[in-house]
Amino acid sequence: MNRSVRADNVEFTVKASEDLILTGSERSIIRVPANNMYSCLMQKTQRFSSLFRHYSKHHGLPRECLDFFFMVRHRRDTPILMAPKLSDDDFFHSMKRMLQSGLNCDVVLKVGPNEDELRAHKCVLTTRCEVFRCMFPAEAKAGMKESEDGTVLIRDHSPDMVAKLLEFIYTNRVHDLAKLTTAQLIDLLSLGDQYLMRPLRDLCEIQAKELVNNESCVKLLNAAEKFNAGFLKETCVNHIVDNMAQLIDEDGFRLEIEQCPSLALVLLRAQHMQASPSALEPSAKRRRLTMPTTDDYDEYE
């Protein structure tokens, strides 16, 4: 259908299915060859009989000798072109495949008491992590022991969490972070602190907030104190102060406080500050703890 047709008109195309022959007493002539296409406009208020009369008259054919059949053809909708999607997912997936494949790896990490081996690429480690950059400097003679044989010993962490550290170094995210236990998350938090991976540490802080409860709050508070995780520390302290009446009678809570007496002072100070608002420092000097930003990493569910 012609798109320039007015809205109150409809365009029809009449196609001859066979030769339309006008027969006389002396000879016959083909008035309309087979497959001939004839277009005409009709107003929406007109009847089809006017179309039939017009077609017959235009071609000089008797109306009563013609049979008309209708074939409805729906015009295909014009496809809507969507803007190309800009995503870095393909890049991160490629980096993860490179780590998992072990292709062209030139560094071996021996992890845990059994020295489980994890393989990685020196160029990626040194680009993303300052600690590895010191281990493997451009000039090998100025580096640490690891630069000589390309082997890194990590005895005080689990292979699974070191694998998560490598995953973050390669892909800037940890795929199943939400599935980690409190102990695993603390181990990964300590790795982020030990290897100066601030974005990983922040990511662990945010996830650890979801695990704060009466059973885990002291463990997480101890880890927050140890690894300077201010946001997590504030979350744990607030939870303990708000639930002190229930926690104070639990043997596990008292045992963990006895094992780390410095936490008692932290909690006493927080409880005192909550009970005495006037003891707070002036707002201009008050240090506000805010949630770590997520600009430098993405989290997968």
C-alpha cells in the first residue's frame, strides 16, 4: 500500500489471474494480460461494487463476465532498530576463561597446608595488585624471592578464597559472593587487606553486612577491627548495642569477648555514646562512616 495515500482512502490492487479476453463475432482480443496489476483508490465509505464497475469499464469488459476474489495481505511492521547495547560483560567473561584455562600462565600460587596449586598470569597480577607488582618487578634482580621461580606460597588462607581473590583480580567481581559463609567472607576480607585490594575489601564489607546477626556479630566485629573495615565495624557495633540484652546472657558471646578483650572497650564506648548524645564530638569534627562505593566493581548474583 502506498504510504502517501490519504487517511480516508484505501488503495487496492487488482491482479488478473488469467488473460481477460474480449470475444467478438469476428475476432477476440486480449484486453488484460494475465498477472497484470492495476491499482486504484477507493474511499473508505465506498462499496466494492463501485470498484468492480470501475475496473470493468476501464478495461472495456462486461461486468457480469468477471469474477472477483479477495486476497488480504497484511503489511509487515517496520522493525524497530534498537540502539546497540554497550556492555563489558564479554571482556570480563573472556578474562575469567583465560584464568580458568591456565593457558600461558607463568605464575604458580601454592596455597594452604597441602600447597594446592593455582595458576595465573604475571602481567595481570602485577597490573591489578600492588603486592604482586612488588613480587614481580620489571627488573627481576630487584624483586622478591617469588620473582626468581614464579612461585608464590600462601599458607594461611584456603585455596577456595585465594581462587576468589584471583577471580576478582581478573574480572573485578566475585560471582557467588552471596553464597559465602561468615568464615569464608572473613578470609576473603583478610586477603583483600593483605594484598591491598581495597575494592575487594569494600565488596566484602558490603556483603558481610547481610550476615550480621547475634551469632556472627562478634566474629565480624573482630575482623573489622583487625582489617580496618570501618563500615562493617559500625554495623556490628550498632547491632550488638541494640541487642545487648539478649547477647549478654549467651555463653558464645562472652567467650568471644574474653578472647578479644579490646572489643569490650569498643562496645562500652559505643554504648556510652548512644546513652549520652551530648558526649558526641561537634558535628564539624565528627567522622562519618559511609558505605564503600561500588564504582570500581560489579557484583554477580
